[in-house]
Amino acid sequence: MVRAGIIGFLRANGPATRAEISRALEIPVPTVAKSLAALMTTRLLISDPPLDEVRQGQRVRYRVDDAAVSDMYLQLGQAIGEL
């Protein structure tokens, strides 16, 4: 549910940092960081700057890749016979 909560928060509020997400959802930063890493691996989020360009201490803002999330939603709906 943490990952879904992060996606929902970012969709409703726009790009945010780990700390902003942590405060808004009242979830510890390490939990948010782990979930963000998983969401980035599945390409459901986009980071600014891209993670391979981040310098130490630089803030990273995350946003939802709406096309990827919509595609996943459609695939899930089809798989469970809801769409």
C-alpha cells in the first residue's frame, strides 16, 4: 500500500522529494526511499534530475509517469477481467 500511496500522492500533488512524500504520508524516509527505488525500477516514476546524473546532496524530485501507470492499470484490469 505504500507504493500505491506514493503514486496517489504524486498524482494529486505533482513532483515531490523523498522528504516531502515522507512528511505528507507520515511514513519514515527510509521506507519512502525503498518504495521509490522499486517504483523507479518498474518505471512508474520519473526523477528530476535522472538518477544517473544526481550528485551527492542534490535533491531529487519524483513524478508519476502517467502513461506507464495507466498502462499498468489497464493490464491489471484485463488480467482480472474487470476491463
